[in-house]
Amino acid sequence: MSNRLFQGVIQQMKETVDKTFGVLDDTQTVIACSELNRIGEQFQLNFPTGGEPFTGNGFTFKQIDSSKESIYTIFVEGEDIVSSKYAGILAVAFSNIKFYYDEKYDRSNFIKNIILDNILPGDIYLKARELYFNTDVSRTVILVRTLEQNDVSLYDILQNLFPDKSKDFIISINETDIAIVKETQNTIGSKDIENLASTVADTISGEFFVHVVIGIGTTVENLRDLARSFKDAQVALEVGKVFDTEKTIISYDNLGIARLIYQLPTTLCETFLREVFKRGSIDSLDHETLFTIQRFFENNLNVSETSRKLFVHRNTLVYRLEKIKKITGLDLREFDHAIVFKIALMVNKYLKSTPVKY
């Protein structure tokens, strides 16, 4: 595609530029030229690094697209100052043409604009038609976040893990976040996506020693909803950072009540805690008591099972539960009280993780 793009521009310029000129690819092969018979010819030169013009074999050369994977080089007949100026002007022109071409037709950039809400909804399907993009397949955004600085290129790792560039897209969001836009079939459920995310995390951790957390957005059925899936994946990571600090994989669909609490105003949360703990503050409960409560919830409010798991006598556990009831006014052996207490613990955790805003 670049060959035709460059050749088309050269054909329009050849009457203006009174020298032979053209474009080389990264193998020093002529891919476009004002003299058509030179296309396919190969140069054998030691190109210096950097962006300055250089000469050799009777030509002046100037690189373009040096920041991309594919490096193109302008060549102009002659080694004089005029050829150098021609090369500089042509390099700027071709670089801008290539940039705007990529901006218009690059599929990954198109997907990035969608998930970041940088494109109008009405333009999505117009662009999709230009790119021959399938708009009505299921896709899920998986957001990978690194937790520490490292020298490993996470982007390159994910590119290798998802080699099908026509269906799956790897989008760099910022220094810590990379989004995987994964095409999913109807037979692939949320559990399959979680298993895939777990495999990605294990590979990155096991082979490259990089610790990551992964947020999974909702599966959407069309392109315009990819932004929602991306935002859901972001919410999953933020909520997981508060309520599921032990987890590496957090799915938006499994956030449950944590998602609701995360979206509540802090003033409302503080009011709720004051109403629940009228007799005493939740902070008056010591670490051992909180640990007991956590195990009691994990064992479905079963006194016998919890005492067995805690290696304490049943009466000891009952005594602790009575102590909690005396402090808080809530009997955790009653289902309704247990629900209120569980939510209160989560609200308290949310408030402690939320910075005070002035």
C-alpha cells in the first residue's frame, strides 16, 4: 500500500523536481521512483543513524518514518546542495503524507480512537466501511496494568501472544496500561475469557518476571460499545484495587455489590456507617475480631464449621460473636444483620482507600 501511495505522489511531483528521485524501504530497495525502470533496484550502502541527509553513489539520501517499524529513505540524484535541499523537502512531504495515510487507514489507531471516545459515534461505521471492518462481532476489552517499572516491553509480549492482527488488537494506553481488544465468539463465555486473562498473567509473570493485574470489561456486540467495555475494564481494576487486593484477574461482571459501593458518594457512606454502628465505631474492633468475622462469612455463617477452621472451641466463637453484638448491636448469626455488617465492612474499606478531597 505504501508503494502505491509513494508512487502516486512521485508521479505528480516528477514534472516539478528536475532530478531522479524516489523512496527506498528498510532493505535499501527502490519501491517508488520517478524513473519506473529503477523500481526494484537495490543499493548497497552503509546508512548512518540519525536524521541528517547523507550522500553516496551519486545520490543524496534522507530518512523518513524513523520512529516506525518500517524505515523509508528518500533518495535524490546528485550530491550537491540542491539535491540535499530537495531530499529534505521531499522527506517532510512524504513523512506527512504517510502520517495522514496511517491516521486514516490504520486499524489499530481506529480501535484506539473508539475505546478512548475520540471519534464521533456517527463516524465509527463510516470508518469501519473504509477499513472493511466487521462491525457486528462480539469483542471484549482486557486491560493489562503493570504494577512496577521494568525494562520489559509489555506491548511486544502481548503482540506475540495475540498474533492475529485482523481480529485482536493491542493498544498502548499509557506507561502502565495496555488494552487487548479481543474478538470473541458466541461459544466463548466469561469463564473462558477469565482463563485467557489468567494465562496471559501467568506467562508475563513466569517468563518475564513482571507483576500485572488484569481487568476484564463486558463483552459487547458492536464497535460503538467498545468504549463502554474499556471503561468497565478500568472500573474493574479500580474496584479490585480497593476490595480484591489479592486478585490478579478482576472481571467487571463479577464485581457485585463492590461496584455499587464504589460509585456511592463518600458522604453517603459515612452516614451509613454512623447509622449502623450507633453503639460503637467499627474501628473499635481489633484485628483478631475482624479476622474471626471474615472467616465466619467465608463459612456461610456456620458456627461449627468456622470454629473448626479457626481451631477454636465452639463456645469460644460464640463468645466472640456475643462480644461483637455487644459492641455493634449486630448479631452476625442473623442473616439480615450479617448482610448489613458485610456491607459496612466494605464501605469502611472503601472510605479508607479514598483520598480526602478538599
